[in-house]
Amino acid sequence: MYEVEQPGGDGRTLTVLNPRDDSPVSRVHVSSEADVAAAVKVARAAAPGWARTAPAARAAALHAAANAVEAAADELAEIMSAEMGKPVDGARDSIAAGVGTLRQYAELGPVHRGRALAGNDEAIDLMAYGPRGVVAVITPWNDPVAVSCGLLGAALVTGNTVVHKPSERTPATGWRLVQLLAPHFPEGVLNLVNGDGPVGAALAAAEVDVVAHVGSTATGRAIAAACAVSGAKALLENGGSDPVIVDSGVDPKWAAQQVALGAFVNSGQICVAVERVYVHRDVAAPFLEALVAEAAQWESQIGPLVDRRLRDGVDAQVQAAVRDGARLLCGGTVPEAPGAFYPPTVLADCTDDMAVVREETFGPVAPVVTVDSFGSALARAADSPYGLAATVLTTSMSHAQQAWRELPAGTVKINAVFGGAPGGAAHPRRGSGQGFGYGPELLDEMTVTKAVHIEAPPSGW
């Protein structure tokens, strides 16, 4: 079992169970409010020196940190898989993505710049960037290395110091990541606290300048409330219920492959997973047949959900939908075995008011709603309290244009559930959060702009 070596603590410990077999896999001492305050104080003391460090030197440190994570990828993948259930090969891929993000920010950091405005011959205005100060980074369990690398990399390369709280479901993964990163920065620049919700709440309410959070909508709203009191900037990527529209005229087998990938990869535990499917009646029957076949293929590939609590919540949504008239085409049963496994599940004849459609499920479930027109699909896809991402599968360029213009989501993908150019950013809306995540725009979020007006002194001085 991984023992997370962290000084301090309020006397409580948390033990994480392996979601494959319920065996203990890691144990962490929960940080106290005094530990949180002390970590913020250390970060605050280190902030001026790190802010004055040349951007090229900060970038070099981040490159070195990325090298350390890459060298330990196999070890990190084993810990991550044991704590949250993702197959080791998939965990390695996720860690590689995190390393790539660290390197990306190491390259972008030194060229992040302000601008100059000419006033008259004797004056100039500078719009100069600088670090915000101390950044609290609170990260989730479903992709604990890649997500953390994005927020930590952007914060550190722009000259901020950090207090990081990883999820209580993946504490050993977070602790090992910080162990690999921290030695490449001056003392106090990257700090760690551990624990559950109360620890995150204490950190969000502490004297920090930014709270960057990826996680649930409920937690994000609590953080926003805390920041409204403290004055800290809230940078939030919350939950989602991302729709896919399957238009008439598409190949139903190809569409089923796309939907299955979006719904079942990482056991559906992705912020931008496919959570609801609106399929045109013209292709509904062959699409559903193909989706069931795809689910059968995925059954041997996916790992467990992170724990039984989440698994039971997913199953509750599925069973409620069936009671309300949805047809269970495959899956939908809790295995009689150890762990937190749940099979790829396809539901037909779903309605908009079902929780499995309306709310975030975060499991390997594809609820399908049949619609009579593209316009109906678009309207129903837009009718959601969330606004993270959406996908449209269509052969019609006019439908594609209409969709990306009208869907109220931060990211709209046409004919691919995943993908995007390197450096792409996301800007969630509604209950899904606020502020840019990833991309060069995240560097803007981590910095402040100072307007400086300079005039020449009067002649004769």
C-alpha cells in the first residue's frame, strides 16, 4: 500500500480502495486548517523571488520537471491505475499527455507578452503582464496527472507559486507527481496539501490570488462563493452533460463508433464524455443496433469506476430511466464481483426529463433520445444547465455551421467526439464553469495586466 508521506495532519487518515478488487491501495494523512494556512504562507513568501525569475529560467525548470515526470511514467501509471482503475496503458497515455502539456507551457511561457500603445511623440502606454501571486490548484481524480500538469504548468511558468490539493481519491498519484515536479523549482514554489472536501474548502477560502479547480459543479459553485468573499479569481471547469447529435444521412455504424468512444472510454469518467445522444429517426434503428454491437466490444476494454459510490449512483440513474420507460438494450446490471465495475450500457426511448439525460452521469452509459428533425435535436441539446462541450455528426455543412453558432457550449466538435489542435483552449459556460482552461489563453488567466503610462519629463529638467 502507498503511504503518502506528508507532514502535519489533523489526526484523520483516508484510505483509498483499489476499484478492481476493493483492496487498500493508498493512505494519506488529512491536512489540517493550520497545514493549509502554513502552505499558503510558504507560497506567499516564495512568490516575490519566483516572480522576479527570468521567464526563460522558469521555462527551463518546467522542462526539467517534465523530463522527471516522463522518466517516472511507468511508476506513475501503476499508482494511478491502482487508485482510480484506469488500465495501465491508458494511464500511460494520459501521463504522456500531461508531459506534453508541461512542455507546451515551457515553450509558451517566455513568449507570453504584453503590448505597447503609442500615445504621442513623448508618451507610451505599456500593457504589461505579471503573475497573480499564489494559485490554489484543486484537481480531480479522473485524469489526475494530465489535468494537474495543465494547471500547474501554466501557473508556474507565468511566475506564480502554487498550493496543490489533489483529489482524495488519488492522493498517492498527486503526491508522487508533486515529488517529481517540486525539486526543479525553488523551495516554497510548489506546495502540497491533502484531504477531502473540508481541506479544499479551507484552501479556497485562504489568502490566495487564484483558485483553479476542475471537478464537480457543486464544488465549483462553492469555490466561486468563497472567491466572491476573498476577492480571489475563480478559474473553474465544472461538470457537464455533453450531447451528441446524430443527423440523418450519416453512416450509422460510424456514428455508433464515435458515440461508443465518447461514452465508454475511461469508463465514461471524462468531463467531456458523451452523456446524451439525440439521433434522427431516419437512422435510429441501425444506429442503435450498431451501438449495442460497439458496447459489446468495449466491455472487455474498460476498467472499473473509481469506487462503488459512483458505480451505485450511475446504476441508480439507469434503473430510474428503465422504470420511467427507457428500453435497456445492453448492460445496466451491477456485476456480482468485487470492485466497482459497471458494463457499457445503452438505453433507448429516453426522454429529456430523465436524470440520465438531464444530469451528469459520469459512467459508461449512452442514453439515446430519438428526434424527428435536426432542429429538434439542436434545441434539445441546447436545453441544459451545463455548457462544457457538444458534438454534431452530420454530412450537412449548413447543419454544422448552425450547430457551432447556436449551441451554448464552450467547445463544439463536428464529426469527431474527441480531438483538436495542440494548444486548443476551452471556455466552459453555465454550470460547467468559467474562464479558459488549457491553451495559451490559460496563461492570460494566470496573469494580471498592469497599464503603465510613461511620458518624457518637461524639457529643461
